[in-house]
Amino acid sequence: MPARIEPCLAKLVKAPPKGEQWAFEVKWDGYRLAVHIELGGQARVITRGGHDWTDRFPTIVAATKVLPVDSAILDGEAVVLDDRGLSDFAALQAALGGRGGKRNASLAVMFAFDLLYLNGKDLRHLSLAERRVLLAAVIQATTPGIMLSEEINAEGDAFLTLACKMGLEGIIAKRRDAPYRSGRGGEWLKIKCVQSETFFIIGYEPSAVALGGIGRLLLAAWRGEGLTYVGGVGTGFTERSARDLREALDLLLIAKPVLPIKRAATRWVNPQLGAEIEFRGWTNDQKLRHPSYKGLRDAADFSGILELRSESESE
């Protein structure tokens, strides 16, 4: 059995592919894992980067003990599920102790979506459809620690719409007739659900090397009766958009922040500009996950905070 197999990676595309040769699954928001079950029942959990995290996923390891196999390699995603049954990446990170943490994530379970090796045989040359049949036979007898990532019988566009409405990260499309190939070859595609909202710019961190001199924007959302800090964004700028934004912000400079935030070398601004931000969700402390700057609201909306407040409350 191979000591490690480089994973097949999904290529990001804007829309789901069409045709009966494509199968669709939920895109789970967690950590990619390969679970190696060796002769004698010993299990190893290997991350996408090749690290041995066996000790960090005790529930997944325990589940391998009841699988009806002598040896196998499962490909899947470790997740922590919220009360709605959706994968919660922030909860998974917290269970592992945060960035750089070393805790064991006993709450984490695995959704298996491929079978690469079974009972002494390498299965990578088989089609996805053939591998999925074998995978379903293996997973059906297991505990809740390892579950089958179900194939969804639906058109890609309709499934994506439903997934986004449900608050999922997105969907995965896979060619049914394709063998398993390591790397990003196009046999697997990912289509993400992107959230987009307008947030108030309350300051920026200047930079001598970033476009327009803006290293990071500091953002706030209107919640209840006032503004709440929601984090910052440092990507998505073009040379022109960053330059124009810097000029607009420098006309709104104020001495103190509008929120009680302590940050060195930050220039604070009157929150009269609304930035359109795309992001992938919220962290446990209600900060934006993976935000990207898309532009300012139309100039007609720049007349002040009250107009943006009214719009926010009406949505």
C-alpha cells in the first residue's frame, strides 16, 4: 500500500458543468484527509500536506475499527457539524486549538468521498463511478465517525442554488468516468457560494509596498443601534481602485476611531464610504472569513452613514 498519495484537487470554476458525465456532491468546509487502514487494523490520518494527524482525530480513527476491510485508503474531509448539520470550519479550527493549536478534535467526523486502495488493490485506475460503488459498500457498516459523502442526483445549476440557500460553502463536480489523478487536472471542479455585503470603512493600515498604499481596510457592520467591528480586508484591490480609494479615504481622516479599537499605525476615517466585500462566512468571533474587496458603493450612496444604515436595516 502506498505510504502516501498526493490528493486529487478540484479546480475552481464559476458555474457547474453540464452533462450526464458529471456527478455532484456537497463541498465540505473542513480539512482534507487521507485515512490509511493497514493490515492488522492500524490506522493513520494524513493531511493534504502530508502531516500525520492520527492523534488529532480520535473519533475518525475509532470508526476505522469497524470498517469491513483488511486494508484501505479513504479520501475525504474532516468536519465539525453545527446544529443544522452544516460543516463549520471555525468550529473545527477551535476544536483543534486554533491556528498552530495541538488539541485533539474529538468532535470531528469524516465525510469520505473516494476509495483509492482496498484489500491489497490499488483502485486509482478505476472510474469514479466504479470507486464509488466500492466506497458505498465499505462505509455502510461504519459508525457515525466516518460517513459517505452522498452523490446528489440533480442538475448542477439547481444544486448550486439550493446549496447556497442552505448556507453551504459550495458544490463539487466530478467526472464519473475519470480515474483518480493527483493534482488539479480538471476531473474535479469546485463551484463556491459567495456572500457579498456592504460594510462601512472605518480606517485603513497604510503600507509602503501595497497597491495605493493601503495594506488593509478596517470594516464595520451596522448591527442593532450601532456599528460593530467585523475585521479587515487586504485583497481584491487593483492599482486604480486602490489609488482612488486612498484618495477618497484621505478626505475623511479623523483623529480617533469611531469604535474602541486599538491599532498602531492606523489611519481612522469617518465611516461615510461603503465597501462591497465578498466573503465565505463568519468566524466564531463574528469576523469576516476570506474577505475580498470588490469596490465602493455607487457615489450616490456616499452622502453619509444614515443612508447606508437605512439600506442595511431594510435588507
